[in-house]
Amino acid sequence: MAVYVMLTNLTEEGRKTIKQHPTRIKEVNKEVEAMGVKILAQYALLGPYDFINILEAPDHKAIAKVALELGSRGTLQTMTMAAMPVDDVA
């Protein structure tokens, strides 16, 4: 399985949703896992991004599906990058 880093920014609509329904984050996590992508770690951030997720997916197609599905809702924007252990590139 491949590992990916997904940086996320909430839109204005997304911020409203989280404020009104803080549990929505956990609900979205379940939806992501139902798409075949495992959430290895998730953190809220201070700085230019709101969240970072470390994800495990079978391939680029699966992670692209997640990014497109989440982005199409209008509540967040993502930047997703493939990640690999340092030992694999050194």
C-alpha cells in the first residue's frame, strides 16, 4: 500500500459546518475509509493549512477518488502528495 500526505484547508462553508457539527470530521473519516483509504494519522494545524492527514491507499486512483469526492463538496480544498520512506530513496 502507498502512503500519501493530504494537506487540507477548510472553505468558509467548511468552517461553518465544523463549528455547527464538530463531529463531522469523524464522519468524513468514516466515509474516506469506506472508499478504501486508511487514515494513519490526522492533525489540526496552525499555519497556512488547517489539517494534515497521513493516508494509506492501494494506488493513486484510490487517493485521487478521495480528493475529488471531498473537494467536490465545496467545504475544503486539498493538496495531496505521495510519500515514501527515506530508506527507499537514499
